[in-house]
Amino acid sequence: MVAVWLLGIAGICVLLLVLFGFLMLAAAFRNHIIAEEIFLEALPKEFDGFRILFISDIHRRRLPVRRLSPMKGEIDAVFLGGDLTEKGASMNRLYDNMTLAAALAPAYAVHGNHDYRANITLVDNIIRGSGVKLLQDESITIQKNGSSLLLTGVDFPRTGGKRAYRPLPPLSSAEAPLCRIILVHDPLWLTQQSEVPADLVLAGHTHGGQVVFPFVGHRHVDPFYRQYNAGHYVIPRNDGSGKKAGLLISRGFGTAHLPLRWGSRAEMHVLTLRRAAK
């Protein structure tokens, strides 16, 4: 009798584990889009209302055509925050994803660590061939109604590691006073900067922990990620101006290692830039 009772309890536990696994799998493939406003003091009035579709950490997932296609003409730019693919992932899917992104609006991307673990030459050919502008430690100006916004893309260290970043590209006298956005895959890059000459930093990489259990929280090895895990933050620029920069760390659209999520939903972002009162 006791043995039957124990077998029953074990069976129930197995069923619960299987159910929980299905729930985590389902959570990994949801298409959640967060629409929010970002207020920047340095934003030119011509860019008030400028809309950015920000997607990071796609990995093996396919971007949802039905959700994103209606955004064509409704957004002004697409920013892709790295880990656009990974080793062993379909290059045809990468091409489809990049082609979709480029069809929505002018699209800009940076590398993530998983991009370099794939066939990086093929990956870059696909990114550029699709019409997406790949930024590797370089800045470009985005124009609107005669005004300019500066976008700087930080390349993930090609040799690996999280700290061997190259210096930010120097700014010309015309670029220095512009409102600046920095696109970087791993927010840990911030710990290597004596100053952050930007008004907004967009990053990913953390997946928000990807699987976060109650009472356990985020179990990142580096203390930085325990403080800067996912969401919005304000950080000092340390450039002597007394100003601060906004930081957004996305939980990302895809998953690393296993297609499972819990307590950290998959997400994309539609960011509307607003000119803040000084």
C-alpha cells in the first residue's frame, strides 16, 4: 500500500514537471512588444516622436512577420542589439529576419558574442546583403527635417571575453554636440568606460536571467548583472557635465542554450523618443 502511494506521488510530481516544462517552453516563444516613451533633454525638437523598434538576442527565433509588418511606415528606425543568430542556427532564418527588419525602416545592428561563435563571415554577408547597416565601433548620423541624431554601435570583442573592447570612435566637432545613442550588446561594457558620452544606451545580452524562480532571483556570476539585469536605469555620464544617461537592458526576443523562459518574458520594444524639458 505504501509503495503504491509513493508511486502515485512520484507520478504526480513527474506530471507537474512536464507541465511546468511546457509552460516554460510556451513562454519562450511569446511575442510581447513593449511600447514606451524615452525622454531625452538633448533630443532635437525635429526628433520628438521618433520611433525605434529595438530587438536584441534573436538567436534561433523567427521574427513574427504578422506582428512586425504593420509597423512599416509607423516606425523610423530598427535597432538590432546583437546575438542575431548563433552557432548551428539556420542562416536562411537569419536572412529572413534581417530582410524583414530592413523592410520596416532603416535598420542598424551590432554583433553579440553568439554571432562570433557562428560563421561570422557568412553572418556578416547576410546582414549587409539584407540591407541592414552593421556598426562595428563606428558612428553614423541619422537625419530628420534638417536635424541630426548620432548613433554609435559598439562591436563585441572579436577575440571573446567581455572586457577587451576597443575605444569608442572619436567624435568630430560636428558630432560632439549631438544627442547620442549607443547600441551595445552587453551592458557590462559600461564597467570599462571612465565616462559614457551618450544620452541613451541600449543593450541586451542578459535575457533578464531567462529562467528566474521566486525567492531565488537572478543568479548571475558577475555582480554587475545583479544590479543591472533588465529594464530601465539612470547612470552618471562622468564627463564633468553632471548629466545622466538612460540605460535600457532588454530581456531579448530569443533564448540562449535552451528554449525555456520563466519569470523573464521574451520582449521587443517600440521606443518613442520625446524631448524632455531641461
